[in-house]
Amino acid sequence: MPVRQRVNEMNEEGTDQMWRIAIKLAGEGGQGVGLAAAVLAEAALASGHEVTMLQSYGPEARGGASSADVVISNHQVANPKVIEADLLLILNQTSWDKFSRPLWRTPKTVVVVEEGRVRLDGSKPESSITGSSTAGVLALPFERLAREELREKVVANMLAVGAVGGLVGCLTSSSLVEAGLARSPAAFRAVNQQAIERGWHLVTGSAELAGLRGMLAHLGAPLMDEAESTVLVGTP
């Protein structure tokens, strides 16, 4: 059964509960924050969810903190602006300094950072192919993997898209890949697909991080079962 049809049937039957996942992505101009947010939003739409996206523009966009908000829900989103984020993706130090504190970050916020650019409490996270976690912050080597494995540094944002999609739980890797390909120039379609899939498996395929998929399920969002194209409802 198609995912969208299954989600719609659940809504009609009243078996689901209202849920909302607020994601803030932040980096600097040239890191593709807006594109990453658009791919996440379009994958959410393709998965049958309601979604909104906002991107910041202005003098911060060059070298400073450029951000985008994505809100995914099973009901119409009344407020598209993310204040208290359920998930924070931070790709540079300036963004960490700005968004890693209240109001954007709460004790329940899941935080993912680019380990090559963000220093936590003044110290750089140790480099790890599978990522590392410090004080509730998951540091992943998006830029290093893009450079060393995929030979294209510019696809680091697509690696981040795959990882975030895996953590959120209510998306599938196939929906992320389709959304990413729809926004990719012909010359980058293959490497962008590889990047999204690598980012996804970075979170879901390693022994250390396999249990992280669906870590936002306490919000009540569905967990998508890719193999069966069905929906498993998370426990709020």
C-alpha cells in the first residue's frame, strides 16, 4: 500500500494523534542550508505529511549564520517559525554559538553538528567515521565524508539531509532521494543520491548509532517502515 494512502487512512480512522516535529537547520552561505531544508520538506510532502519551510535571508547569509525552519506534522501547521527545536542541525561555529542555547535549544532537543567545524565548549569533537556524541550532541563528519568518499565537498549538505531524515523517523530514504534528485543538476544527480544514502546509513546502518532512528518518536510521529512501505505509529 502506498505510504500516502496508508497515512490518509490512519487519519480517517482516527488512530493517530496530533504530532509536530520542528527542525532548524543552520550554517553559512555556500553550505546549502536552504537546499537541504527544501529536500526535507518535499520528502515530507511525498510521505503524506503536512509541512512548512522558512529560510532566513539578509546580511547574515554570507559568512554568518544562515538558517531554515522545517515543520512536519499530520495537521495543518499554524506557525511555521521554529523557536524550540525538536532537532537542530548545525553546520558551523557561528550557528552553534547562536542557536545552541535557549530558546532554540531545549533539554529535549536532538542536536547534530558538523564535527569538522563546530567546537563544543571550546574543544573540537574527535573525528570519527561513525560520528561521536558529547553531552547530547551528535557530531558527524559530513564534510570529511563528502571530500574523502564522494570526492565532492559540496554534497556535505546532502549527507546531512540523509542523516537528519534517518533521525526524524517519519521519512524514508527513498522519499529523500527522490526529493534530492528533483532538485539536482544532471551532473550532480548520482553523487547527490550517494550522499543522501550515505548520510542515511551513517545513522541507521552503524552498530553504534542504529538505535537512534526514530529518536523523536516520543513526539507521536509515525515511524516509516521502508521495507514494507507501511507506517508504524510512535508512542507519544
